Amino acid sequence: MSNSINITIITPEREFYKGKIIELKTESIEGKLGILPKHLPLIVLLNPTISEFTNIDNEKKKLFSSSGVLKVINSEALMLCDACEWPENIDLRRAEESKKRAEERLKQKEGIDVHRAQLSLMRALTRIRVKNI
């Protein structure tokens, strides 16, 4: 077996990233996790978070990754995410507006989908954190 993982990160719009990495750090709905070569097979639901990977040139890359699914098997990782963005591509103004809208919806408490508003807030806050890395 290799000392690397082949990773493919896909959003509904495009293949966001494909390459060889030596480590992946992300967050599932059960908590933070790290994936190294030879990891046991795994399928988890992902939370919006700052994901990080180290490529085979030992460069660390950080990105915003939204809700999704991570599948790991035979040194192959597949991340299917609602959205992914590099820090330099995040529109900070848009993220702050989204944060404000989600906070306003959560204050209403009635007639809203609370879980959806909470996810929207989590995505906005994470994008803001990623942009400020």
C-alpha cells in the first residue's frame, strides 16, 4: 500500500480538487477526524468546517467545506460536499450578510426551519473563519 491517499472533492457544480495527499483533517457530525494512508473503510456525514489536507509535497491546504459525505476505502477518499471554497475565493461580504440573515431567522423561532437556519449560520461563520486564516 502507498503512503498517500487519492482524494477527490466534488461539489454539485464541479470537481473541486483531485490529487494525492498524506493527511486529511475535517469534521463529521460526530466530531473532528483525521484520515491517514491505510485508514479503515469509513463513510461519515460532514459538517460545514475548515477542512485541511497535506499534499504529497508536504504543503498544507485549507478550505471551506460544507455539509456532505466522506467515503474512505483502499487509500481512496471521496468528499461530496454541497460547497467548497478556497479562502481567497470566499466573498466575505456575502458570508457576513448570510450570517446576519440566519441570526435574524433564528430570533423568530416560529414559522421557520430551525435546523436549516442553524446550518446556514454554521456555513456563514465557517466561511468567515476560513477567510480570516
